[in-house]
Amino acid sequence: MPAQDLRDYGDNGLSRRNFDQLARYIYDYSGIKMPPGKRTMLEGRLRRRLRATGIIDLDDYCDYLFKRGGIDREAIHLIDAVTTNKTDFFREPKHFEHLESSALPELLAAGHRRLRVWSAACSIGAEPYTIAMVIEDYREANGAPDYSILATDLSTDVLKAARRGVYPIAMVDPVDPQRRERYVMEARDPQRGEVRIHPTLRARIGFGRLNLMDRAYDIGDKVHIVFCRNVLIYFDKPTQEKVLSRLCDKLVPGGFLYVGHSETISGLNLPVKQVANTVFRKV
């Protein structure tokens, strides 16, 4: 076989065969599409795993995964390396305005006094902590609801960061001054440039690993609100429908589903009706 077919991305690059094998595995495991245009990105991400494993060549790394039985030990690290974890506090703020002005009062009016909320792709925690800020403020003003938040992600690395609740100070810039004073603690040493989320909010959130590609979501009781934003864009349409159907199964009747502003569920057979831009309610 000609050398360019084996290593057409250079001595330290992935062969086409190994890239295709990795792409199939990543898709089957996580639902994330890895088209040929992401080959260079994948190579860059996996070089960090070479340093961690002591393997010096990307194709040797693939041999370790698929020929020498390393995939079971390495799967979580591989998926951590390829997942994208862009997140901000109060990202897509219209959703949080809707949560405060519509979802919470409507759920209370329906008799739900204790709410269970699920952040289904929580990344490093900005989304569930933002949700907690909104609900905590609403609760203080209205005497209800009591609430808990489940925050899950595929990546173990981001879950570690989310549990800590420590962020660069610039990251909380979108938090308004009143909430920042109540819920954000600055480090005693300003040189650290860090803040930490207040224990009041951290106590409301339970973090855990969950793969949206699982056939069943073992999260216990049904939830009243699901945030699953800016992750569906990495899935093809059949995968989107499967994931959203499972999420809807976990919603109580009348519960709310929030998806990202760049995402659409049109054409999918789901038991929801649209009530606002990228906000849906289970019928």
C-alpha cells in the first residue's frame, strides 16, 4: 500500500483508516459527528492523550485502543478529549427571562410546590448555577418553590470543574450586580482572579455523569424543567429525535424543555408544543 494512503497526514498524523475508525467509535459512543473536516482538530485534541499515555504516535494510539484492548480503559478520556464545552453564565438570556416570568409561575399555578430541574449537558456548571440563581431569587420573592437541580454531562473533566464551582472572575461578568453580590464569592487574594459560587446554590445541585446516547436515563423521578442546549447541534436528525424523546419521557406533563437558539426540533415527532422561541412544553 502506498505510504500516502497509510499516513497521508504526516508522520505524526492519523491515517485515514484510523480516523474513520475513531469517528465511528465516537459517533456510536456519544452521538457526536466527526466529519473529515474535523480531522486536524481531532489530531490536536488526541495529542494530549499521547502525553498522558506515553504513546508517541497517533496511529500507535489507535492500535492501543482497537487492537490491544485499551479502549475500555481509555474511552472516557478519549470522549473527554473530543467534547466541546463552550459555556457562559446567562448564556442565551431570553431562556432565563422565560424561566422567571412564565415557567416558574405556571408550574406553581399547576400545583407543583417542589420543582426538579435537569441541566442535561451542564459542561463546567455555568448553566445549572445560573438556573439556581434565577429560581433562588424567585423563591425568595414568592416563598416558593422548593427545588433541586440535577446537572449531568458526558465529560468527567468538566464535571470536576462544575462541582468545584470556581471560575475566572471575568466569566461572571454577565451576572447582574445584585445576583453577583448574593451568589458569587471573590477570592481573598485578588491576584488569583477567581470567584466561587456561594454554598447556598452549590447545595441545591447534584452533579453526575450521563451519556445522552444511553437507551435509558437513570435519573430517578421525573423532572419539571429540562435544559438541553447547544448539544443537539452535534447530532444528526435521527439521534436528535431519540435523545429528545428520552428527555420528554422524563418530563412531567406540562413540564418545560429548553433547547439552544441555534437548534430546531421541527419535523421531529415529540409530545411538546412550542411556547416561546426554542422553549417547548410537554402536552
